[in-house]
Amino acid sequence: MTPWLDNLNALATGLFLLTAFGMVAMRQVRGCLNLFILQSVLLAASAVLLGLRYSAGDLYGVAIVGIVSKVILLPWLLRKTAPAEIYTRREVDQVLNIPTALLIALALVILSYFLALPLLNAVAPEFRGPNLPIGIAGLLLGAFTITVRREAVPLLLGLLAMENGAFLAGIALARHLPLLVELAIATDGLIVVFIVGVLTRAIQKQVGTTAVGEMAHLKETPAGGEAPR
Amino acid sequence: MNLCLLLLLPLAATLLVCLPANKYWAPGVTLVSSLMILVGVMRLAWLMAAGQSVMTGWNTGLLHGLTVDGLSVLILLLIAFIATTAAIFSIGYMEHQILTPWKRRLYYANYNLFVFSMLAIPVLVDPTLVWIAVELTTLCSALLVSFENTHEALEAAWKYVVLSLMGAGIALFGFLVLFAAMQTSGRGGAYTWSGLIAAAPAMPPVLLQAAFLLILIGLGTKVGLVPMHTWLPDAHSQAPSPVCALLSGIETTTILYVILRLFPVLHAAPHGHADIWAMVLGLISVGAAAFLLLQVSDYKRLLAFSTVEHMGIILTAVGLGASVAGYGAMQQVVSHAVTKSFCFFAAGAVLLVTGTRQIAAVRGLIGKSPLAGAALIFGGLAITGAPPLAVFLSEFTILKAGLTARHYLATGLLALFIVIAFFGIMLHFNRMVFGAGSDQASPEGAAFPARRGNLPRLPWSCRLALFVAAAPVLVLGVYIPPPLQNLLTQAAAALKG
Amino acid sequence: MLRMILYNVLQVLVVLGFSPLAAGVLNRLKEMVQSKHGPSIFQPYRDLWKFFHKDEIVSEESSWIFRFTPYLVFVTPLFVTLLIPVLTTYPLFFAFMGDMIAGGFVLALGGFFAALAAVDTANPYGPVGASRTRMVGFLAEPVFMIVFFTVSFVAGSTIPYIVQEKWITPPANFFMPSHVLLMLAFLMLILAEGGRIPVDNPSGHFELAMIDESKSLEYSGPGLALMKWGGYMKLFVLMCIFLNVLVAPWGLASAPSSGAVLLAIPLVLLKIFGFLLVLIVIESSLAKLRLFRIAEFLGAAFITAVAAMMMQVFLVGR
């Protein structure tokens, strides 16, 4: 049973990595959301598999909380708060073109491996496995998504993907995190979606765009000069 | 005072301000709740300073209880004080901004929630819960930053939220690594600050250091440490002035407190190396901020950069060695909080009177509105460390400690940057207050319509807030009351571990 | 020894004989998905028969390359068939001649000459198609390389017979992340190299949008037949490599008896049928990409392949 669970968990993390790449590159906003949901499902799957593997019941709770909050509530909440037309949007130009962005993302994954190595060597063997390096990669790729995206919803999903990455590493490292904390973190994710959704709506109303990455009124100008207003 | 009550008060106030009532209801409730918190926290601080054990309230296993020590009481005290003065300032100031009852409810509800989230940070002891409280401070203040609903305010709020949450994501990973380090250490106490200190000697150094760096970077983003500071001048300048006072004066410090909590843990471990990281990052922040604030054109941004500088000073001080400069660092925490909030009140008063945020558009303020002008120049002198005010005393203590500890290079650089910042800020403020020259028309998109000729008088509440806020700035420069001194010593001791 | 040679020849005959059938089934299924009746699944055979009985017209402007290419396009897949496991899990007589990389190069040789031949005639559409094929080829090349590297990294070999065993011993290995991701990457490669839908539309008749088809525009009669048949066989061989080497050697004969080998024929065809169904799902649910989006499609394949390798590195590190 053990090799099956190990391999399946590794597979879940591998596909998790792929979704993280996808979120860097995916043009359609809706596709991005679907990728994020898939990623959350894979996170939950990894939690269940690790739970089975190490008979750690806490992890089932993590999986359930993750599914309920990120797969069910989050898309619903996003639909309620953010303007609806956002879903039909395609992002034509990102900050970098897609192949370049993907290559940088690849470099980040390699970097995350080297970041993970010393940590892996420091923890007990049962905590080793692909979760930690992939989690770090998810964290870095989420941050990278935020830097290359301009549209509001993909940016938000990048933020949540960072949290997913941290959690993917977390379920391997901190297996017995109290469920209360998990619940609180999940709720926090929902508040993030709510606040960002409200902000996005306000920005769309006031500025007339949801490409928030293009807002650049706030800049430094030399003292005495007229500020660009 | 029960610590639970402390957290429930702002929550109750949040609910109460949502009730439909006349326009004095929401500010009144907020003020009363802030005052009650202030009184409660002062009593707590008094007991703490007297060395008595403090009630801890609601000690269930779930949250590992709520506990305070000298360091957290100090932070609580500052939060309560600034929340009160900002609540007073809001009464008059926000009447110029709030147009509808709905907007008023939104402002005060968010205000109280924001205060709640900040109060939660020092009293919680489980690091992951503290992380959630940190997230809540971002989320509760996001709508306050965007309150004016202009393009700039929304952009600032967006940057603030995205970068803070990015940092929070990194910090979350750091806290999880810390949890893993604690599990690996085999000393399975509760995952609390004190439990961490107990487990630190047995933790794998790599994990501990990785966790520390991740948290330093992650939460450092929210503190505004330099490579991650880009959002701070925007958010801290675009928010309404009382909110700026909270954000700049105390929110940054509260988040910095979380980082400071890790220092005793790293000191307890064999190979901590926390000090050198703190010193390097702190000096970078001070230096970069000192040079960056030379070229700003918006006086609220100027103050925001000064916040970056002061956060750097505190971190550097801690890095100089908690045993030598810990007291100075704590003193700096206090003096920065009270002074910076005063400065933002002064800036708010100037904004109210002139209607522009541009430095170049304000000249000869002292002749037009003596109170606003005097407040601004006083605030400028106070924040840059002119004697005999609070910041001067604390910076002096830090520099002296640095020399005692034989960190000549770091201390020299710190002194140099402080002097540069002094000239940068005073140059601008001097021109604004005393400078001759025509009033330029205020550019479009300013928060207030330009006022010419008859300048409006400041509302009574703003005057009151200015005077109340100025009191500690003046007093703490020459005399630190023994209870506070006691508290500072205890806080510095908590820093040492 | 003789038996091994016989099996090897049988393998070639299977590819030769059934590759048009696979193409026919694919076309028919696709039409059925689009609610059309579609041609008979044996239509490719009839086409080939028809072409072989027609006269061939060769442009006066063309050189020997144009005449030589159909034979090469026809022979290269057959040559690769000698190297790879089509019916058996054990190496046959000629398997020693090359590994997967050699197979890839031999297939690429056919493609290279097809492109040259397309440029050889003065038809304006030929060079357009040839340059596009080369573009796809250049982009697919690194992915192929990474796939092979990863395979050799995981299995410790590039000999297909060794690789295929790796995925199922122990059976849990089938779910190794590197294996699944490699399958995904190779699937995308098949779509690109076989000229299937997100990259190229094989049933399109609009010359300006053509990629693969335009290379054989100038051919007629037996030449065209060989080009077509070569194309069918190339897809068939790619599918065999994918299904037998990269997925799992299920259904292949592991015993040297002739009964087992004969039984493997329908099983392998069944596997290929299953794969065709997957292909249909992909082709019917996606639209053809614009030309410059192909780079992104293959970029995704590249990322998948590298992710497979990274996963292996991560797992070795544990």
C-alpha cells in the first residue's frame, strides 16, 4: 500500500506544480479560476493521501476544509463580489510574453529545489517527500503570477495560490496543526476574496478597468515639480 | 481587565456603529470604546509595571489562552492611545469626507475592526493565530485606505492588499516551518511564543533560520522594510489622515512586534544569527528611506517614508544587541508611535486647511493657519529627532548603546542616515511653513477642493487631538515616568529572552 | 533466432497493414462525433489503391530529392518499427540497432526530406508548409530531448524494452509523477508531430492554413500514395511508442510463443483504438491554434516534460 500512496501523493504534487505553471500562463480568466480550483482539489487529495499514509486523521480535516472553502465557497463568493464581466475577459498582454514567463517560472522551480534541500535534510525522514519542494515552488510561482499578471482576478488567484503552496508544504511538515487554525486560515482566505472582490468592483467603477496592474498614478516625482495627477 | 473584554469591546463597537442613528452616534461609540480600551490597558500596564501578575482571561486549550508580558502590554498601550487620539481626530476630520450615513457606518465599523485586529496581535500567543490577526489588519484596513475612492486611493489600497498578502503568504510558510522545527526538536510543548523559546535549543538550526528569514521577509513587507516597502508610501499617504496615523503610527510597529517576538527564540538557539540580519535589513531601510524622502513631492508621502526609516532604526537597534540596545529600541517604538501619529494629525490639519497634498503648493502656512503650521513644524522637528523631544531621546539612547557595543560602523551609518533624513524632512517642512512664495493652485484630483482666501478653521476635535497627541511627544523627551520605565525594561527583557 | 526475425517482420507487416485502418477509424469517429455519417473505415486503403493505379506527374523543375522523398517517407517509419516494441516486451532481432533517440532521428529524417521536397518544387504553398513544419519541428525538438532525457534519467536507459518495464515494476510505479507527466508531454508531442488538431487541421483544405498537408500538394499517383501511407505509419508508430513504451507494455506478448505474439496483435489494436478515442475527444473539444500560439502549446509540453524531470529530481532527493 505504501508505494502506491507515496506515488499517488507525488503525482498529486506533480500535477499541482503543473497547475501552478498553468496559472502563470493561462490567458483566460475563467481558465485561471478553473486551474486554481483544480489546484485546491489536488492539495486536498495530497492531504488525504498523506493522511492515509501516516494515519494522521487531522489531514482529512484539512482536506475537507480546503474543499469546502476553496472549491465551493470561494468561486461562489468571487462571483458575488467581483464584477461579472471579469469572467469573460482574456488577458491579451501580460507583463512578459508567455514563453519567457514560463522559462523564468521554470528557473524558479529549480531554485525552489535548492531552497528545499537544506530543509529536507534537517527534518525527520517521514517529513521528506515532494511536498516541501513543490510547496516552495507553488509559493514562488504564485508570487511570480502576481508580478506578471495585470488583471485583478488572476492576481487574486496568484495570492491564493501562494497560500496553497504554503499549505502543500505545510501538510507534510506540520501534520498536526490544530483544526481550529486550519479553519481560521480558510476563513481568512474567504475574507481575502471578499475584500479584493469589493476593491475590484470599486476600481472598475471608479477607474473603468479591472487591469489593476496598469494603474500607475502613484509615482515619485522630484520635489517642487508638478505631480502627475 | 480581562483580556477577552479587551477584544470584545471593539467588536461590540463595530456592531453598535452599524445601527442607524444620527451623525454623532458612530463617532461617539468609537470614542467611548477607544477610551474604555485605553483605560483598561493603562490599568493593565500599571499592574504590569508594578510587577504584579496580570489576569489572562479565557484560558482554554483552544487558543493557548491569551497572555501578555511587558512587550505586548507596551504595544497594547500604544495601540489604545493612538486609537483614542485618532478617534478624536476623526470626529471633525471625517465630517469633511463622509457624505452619507452609509459611508460613516462603513468608516467607523472598519475603524473598530481594524483596532480589534491590532489588539489581537499582542495578546494572542499561538503564532499561526497571530498570523491570522496580521492578515486581518490588512483586510480590515484595506477599505479604510481606499476610503476616498479616488483613482489614487484605490490604486494604493490595491497595492497595499496585494503586497501585504504576498508577504503574508511567505510568512505563513515561515510559521509552518517553525511549527515543523518545533515538532522536530522533540520538545513537544504548545506552539506558543514561550513554547518556542523552550524548544529553540533543540531545533534544527536550518529550519529555525529559514523560518526566521521567511517571516522577516513576509512580515517585513507589511512593516515596510526596504526592498519590500513600495506599497507603503502609497497606502500611508492616500488613506484619510486619522487612518494614516493608525497605519503609520502603530500598525507597522505592531507587525514589527511579531518579528521581534522571534528574537528571543533565535537567541535561545545555538546558531541564531538573527541580529546580523536585523541590522543589515534595518540599515538598508534607514538608508534607502533617508535618500528616498529627499525627492518626494507629497508631504504625507514624506511622513510615510519617515515611517520606513523609523522601522529600520528599531530593527537596527534590535540588531545591535537586545541586551545593550533593547531598551533604546523599545523607547524608539514608543516615541515613534506617538510622534508619527501626531505628525499625521498635523498633516491632516494642513490638508484640511489647504486642500492639497503637494509640498510645492503649500507656502507660508504659518501666516495663514498658525495652528496647522505650528503643528507641522513641531511634528517635523519631533519626528526627525530634534532635542528635547521623544525621538531625540530614544535615538540618542540607541546610538549610545551602539557605541558601547562597539558597532562603530553600523552606529555611524545610522547616525549619518538620521541626519540626512532630518535635513530632508525639515527642508520641505520649513518651506511649507515659513517659505515665501505664491500659493499654487491645487492640482486636480486633490481630496479637497482648493481653498483660496478665507482658510477654514480647524474643527475643535482636530485641535483637541493635536494637543492630546503632542503631550507625550513633549513629555517623553525629558521625563519618562517610572512605571513606563519599568515597562520598557520588562519589554527589553522579553526581547532578550 | 529465426523466430525473432519472423516476429520482427510480422511487426513491420502489422504497422504496414493496420496503419491505414487506424487513420480510417480516426476519420470515421471524428465524423461521427460531428453527427455526420463519414466515409468507411477502409477508405484509406481504397485511396492508396487508387493512387497506386494512377499516373504520376513530376514537375520538370524538380530535382532527384522530389522523386526520392516518397520512398524515404515510406521507409523510415518501417525502419523505426524494427527498433521499437510493437508486439513483444522482449527485444527482437533488429532491436539492437538503435534506441529511442535513434528512432526519433530516423523519423526526423523522413520529415526533413519531406520538407526539402516541398521546397524543391516551385509551388508557392510547399515552402510555406515546409517552413511551418520546421517551426513546429524546432519547437518540438527540445521537448523530445527532454522527454528522452527524463526517460533515461528515470529508467536508467533509452532502450525502449528496458524503459517500458520500469513503469510497471512494481505496479505502483505507473503513478510515478514523472511517468504521468511524461505521458502528458508526449501526448502533446504526438498532437504536434502528427499534425493533429490544436496544432494543425489534418482535414483542412485551405492551403494558406495548412501545415502538414501542403508538403504533399505536388505529389500524385504512387508518389502520393507512398507519402500518405508513410504519414499513416508515422502516426501509428508514434502511437506505438507512446502506448507501449511510455504508457505501459500491457497487452504485449511476454512469452516467445507464436500464439502469444498473434494474440498481442488484437490487444495492441485495441489499445490504439482506445487512444484514438482520446484523440477524438481532444480534437473535438479544442479549436485549432493560431500559428504563433503553437509556440505556447509546445511551451506547455516543454514545461510538462521538465516538470516530469523536476519531479524525479525531487523524489531522488528524498
